[in-house]
Amino acid sequence: MTVKHRYRIRKGKGMLITVFFLLLFGAAFFFLSQPSPKDYCRYRELAAIAKPTAAGGGKRHSYQACQHRVGIRKDLFIPTKTGIAGLEITSATSELVFSRDDDHHDMIEKLKGVCCLMQEQCFYRFPDGTDALADGPGAVPMQYIRMIEGDEATYSYTHNTLAADHASVKRFLLPGHRLLQIPDDAIPVLVGTADHVLVTITEGIINFSADNFNMQRLEEK
């Protein structure tokens, strides 16, 4: 782990700030391993305490801290009106960046070699291919899963968003209502590319948007 931070503070407070930074990164590691609203609130509280201030006029100073990570996987479960929607983000490597400037703070993760799986819709389908509104005799649970892949992406913990440029997008029709890995022999029902992709999580809804989205729909099987 490599940590870079810059700050200015009066002599005599350096040791205190060092202790606060250790607490800050300990909280960050715990949050990233098991993200939850409670953990995030705790992390923000520690970040506020660690923020250095200057005596006198009360001017606040900015700083930035970075952490390099390998083999990233994030599993998010979002309560919705119809159940629990899953979202999984994996990345070969990443750089976690926490920055603060005056009263503004932000925490982002710059991901490389990214794959995002998101549940778009869960429903039931009868053997004849017709959809059912609810579970019933002979109805089979089905789901649409969208897969987004890109060389680079940025995840914002502050805004709960994932953004990627020059991404490939696929949509799969798979059995079940649990988010699962895409089988190697699975055939997508939609394939395409986009100049920019944005995934947002707002009030229990996972939203997907794309700029210059060139797609091709395939036959569902």
C-alpha cells in the first residue's frame, strides 16, 4: 500500500494528524471491504476529525490521500419495491483517492480492467414464452442482467455512481432471481458499445444511461 498525502499545519500538531490519518485509512479499508451506510457515516466522521485546520483565521487546508489496490470486487444489494437488486463490480487494479478542499470532500476509486454486472429486471415466464406478473403454477423465475466492460472506470462513493468511457455493453436473459456470474456459453440478447456509460444508484433504483450507444438486439432464446 502506498499513501501520499500533503498538508500544512503548525508545528506541534503533526503527530496528532498522523494518528488521525491512520484512523482514517483503517476506516476506509473496513468500509471498502464491507460497504454499508453505517460504515460510510463512520468513515465520514473520522474524515471530518482528521481534517487539519490552521489557528487564527480558521482557514482550512486541503489534502489528498491515495491507496493502490489489487483484485477488487464490490457486491452491492439495493432494496427495491419488488425485492433486492444486485450489482457487482470487479476490477484488476484500482487507486482509491480521498480528497478534501475546504468544506468539500470526495472519495473515488479509479478502476482498471472493469466488469460490472447489474440486475435490470426480475420476472416470471411460462414455458410458452409469455411473461407472468407473479409466481404461479408452471412459471419460471427469470432475470435480465446487463454486463458492462471497460479498460477504465471511476466509482464515486460520494455520489454512488460508476462511470466508464469506451465501454462494451451486453444484456443477458438468465434463469433465477439471484445475481450470478455469466456462464461462458451464455448468448446475449443485446450487444453494443458506448462512448460513455453511467450507472447511478438513487432511492433504491439502479439507473443505466449511455452516450452514443450503438447496439444490436438479438433473438431471445
